[in-house]
Amino acid sequence: MTTNEPGINISGGIHGGTFAFGDQAHVESHHYGTGVQRDAAAEELLAAVRELRADLTRVRASDETAALDEALADTEDDLTRTGQATPSRLDRLRQLLEDSQNVVTFLASAGALTGLLGM
């Protein structure tokens, strides 16, 4: 290295930080142990919500399925961010599932979710 070239000197350690150097540098950071803690019931609900969302992509889209998917997405977001879904969010989801019975009755994932919601 010549005296005119930039240099980096790091002494000690780096903890909890993410760094990338160079023109083509790419950085991806994964901080383990800092995620939201969910209880078993919330994990089961999250899995059921994700499964029904996936199944909804397999049926013909309608206003009912769009509203249900939006409520499922909001519920999934709550569960992943906070570890729980608010009672009002769950009530909205129950109502949309009832309103969408003609669309979701043949989806096993809808049956699993309605069971978890106490319907």
C-alpha cells in the first residue's frame, strides 16, 4: 500500500453493527435474539393466517377475497411485529370469514383458522 491510498484500521471488536466496504459491497444484517416473542397460540394463529393467505391465491379473486386477504395481511403484520393480534383485528377477521363463507368453505386452511378464532 502506498502512502496515498486510503486505509482502514479497526482495533478491538465490532458488536451489533453492520458494515460494507468497496464499490460493489453488499451487506445483509441478521441480528438474532432480538425478535418478537410469540406464545404457542400466536405461532399457531400466524401459521394458519399464512396458510389461508396462500390458499386465497388459488381461488378466483373477488371483493370478498381481497378484503379477507387485506385483513389477513394486517393480522400477519401484527403477529410478526408485536407477537399478538389486537382483539379488534381478530373481530374484523372473524366478520370477514363469516362474510366469505361461500368462498372459503372448501379451503381446509379456512377451517383451521376459524377453529383458532373460536368460530
